[in-house]
Amino acid sequence: MSDQDRETSLDENLAGAELGASVVDAEGQVLVPGGTLLTLPIIELLRARGIESLVISQPPLEPAAKEREMLAR
């Protein structure tokens, strides 16, 4: 997991997000490899397999967005 990744719940609207890490089941089998763009069918598959959270990549913030984020803290 890099500094630009964050763990999130499958409850969020994640369609179109990029996985920052592979999603594995309890036995360690890779269900979806890192770098995959999430689609609704993939999200539903993960929910059906009992996955509750995953790591998504966040693109680097543009300078103005970084400044807004810093001011919000």
C-alpha cells in the first residue's frame, strides 16, 4: 500500500476506482488483482464473497486541492 492508497468500505460508491492492492479471500486466493478498475459486477462479486473493505488508489492531488486539504485540517 502506497501513500496514495487508502482502505475503504465496500459501502462507498467505488465504481471506476482503481484497486491499490489485490483483494484476497480467507485462504489467500486472489479474487481481484491490484490495479483493476472496479465495476459494479466486481463490487457485487466481492460483496457476495464476504469482502467488506479494500484498498483503492488515489491519484495525486493537484496543488490547489492539496492546499484546500491542508486548510481543512
